[in-house]
Amino acid sequence: MVSADAESGDPVVQLDDIIKQCLNRDEDWKDYYQREMGILEPLTEDAPIYHIMELERAAAVAYRRGDPDKAQQLVQEIITNHLHGDEEEKGWYMQEMGRYAYAEQRVAAEKHQAAAYRYNQALLKPNGGAYFRKLVTSQTQVEGAKEWLASFESFELCRIAAEAILSNLEFGRESDKFEAALKDVGLLLGFGSEQPDKRWKEGPDNLWNVGAGDYIYFECKNATKPTRMHIYKSEAGQVSQHQLWFEEQYHDATAVPVIISRTRMLASDARLTDETRIMEKTKLAKLSGAIRSYLKEFKTYSLKDLSTDFVQEALRKHFLTSNNIKTHYLERPLPFTLTGK
């Protein structure tokens, strides 16, 4: 099916080969298509998605005919009978209920949107500011780390998941993937972890709850050009703005602001508070390496039966405790110099 040239590993060559096979109606491709299509099971009227689609269409028709109440009832039927605990999907359908209610029932529409947002923060944020919830974990770091490890049936599955995360925690990756990976690294290490800017449409890119009343928040500048020499005034201002956000939302808690940046040096007009730290490329790579070494400690063990002392010692040995994060992987910013060195 694949030519000798395509087996070279060059993705461009492979793609070109596949296109040619499609255009030339390659016999192997036709056989493959028929074989795969034969495996598929046709959609029947008993399939759950069939009923959902029917209800969606009926709701849209009811709304178009001027019956928003009926449309909302039909969407509610989807939520009640077909979603089975999928909170993100539930949020999406509650937003649909809000859309149907909006023309005649603004208050009800706002309530639907508020409920939708509580289930799925990727949706439109409702008016008002009463929907924010603090990131507060009741677990210790070692309890959280044990829980993350125990979620895997085998070490190999754990290793694959960790590599998928760490492969995106590199400079040059897309911002969304990098920030999601940083959130997952926080969970892997046993911390409370979220993306406030994505979840609440305000605040820093990432936030870790590393202890009682103790936080680290991150501004991710991983997508900047490799030639970047300075941290700009606008980036420093963003950190200061989010420091005010943190103080407003978390009151008496403390936080270390961190900029993940290719450089530690400030531009001539940029200013940062004394608490702010930088995680440079080498320190980020060091953190990823420490996580890989930490996970190898569990290679021959059942991940569901690890002792608290063993996991705690592994975190300590590989410099991954909350205090280690602050001291081993973060550095102070450097003042501007004309040479840039």
C-alpha cells in the first residue's frame, strides 16, 4: 500500500504518496476502504445519538415556529435522558436553553447561561461576576500525587500519559497546548491546578495551589521567537495586573508570580515586583527531566498500592516538592543592560 519512498519517514513524501494513491484509485486503497466500511455498523433508530439528533431538530423547529418553551422542554429532555453525567455536554445544552429563552425570558436565559457556565467554563461567561470559585485543594501534595498515579492501570500507561504531557511542555509549542500541559504537570505533582484565564476568562494563564494558602501562578511566554532578548513592559504589566487579581480573589493567601520566558532580562522600561521569578528554557527542561526520573521510581510497582512514604520520598529525592519548585527551577529576573548579556 505504501511505496518505498514513503517508507523513508519523511511526512511530506508520505502525504504525497497517499494523495497519489487516492487520485489513481489504488487497488489496495479500494480494498482497504471496502474492508473498513464493512466493519462499520449502520446507525439504527435505537442508537442514543439518533434520539439526541431527533430532539435537537424538534427543538429547533419548535423555536422557529415561535414556541421557545417547547424548545426548552425538548433540550431539557436531552439533558435528563441522554447525557448521563457528562458535565461539559450538559453545560452546552443548558446554553442552548438560554438561547431559546432569550427572546422572551431574559431572566430565565441568564439563569440558564449561569448554570451552563458552572458546568463548562469554555462557554460564554454570563453577566455579573458571581461565578468565580477559588482553587483550593484539601489534599496534601503527596496525596494528590498518589491519586494521579493510581488513576493508571499500569506503569506503561502512566509513562505514555506523562510523555504526552511533557512533549507539549516545551518552548515553541502552541500556547493552548503548553498551558494545558502545565496544568496537567501541576496535577501530576499532586497540586491543585487550573487555567484561570481559560476557565474564568480572567486571571493568569496557570495557577497551582501548592499548599494551604500557598500558590504559584504562571504567565506563559513559550511561543515567543527564539531570538527574544528581553521581557517587555507589557508582559511585566500583565504580571502586575494578575497580582492584583490574585489579591482580590484570594485575599490573605500568598503567591509567587512566575514568567515562563526564553530570557530573564527585563527591557529598559519593564518593572517587576521583588516576588516575581522567571522559569527559563533550561529550568523548564530540568523540571521535565526531574519528572521523568521521578516516575521511573514506580516502574516495578503497582501504582494503585504505593505507600505515602514511598511517594513522598520520591518527590523529595527528585526535587519536586513545593519548596523545591520555588528554589530549583525559578530564578530572579535580570536588570536591563545595553549588551543584553
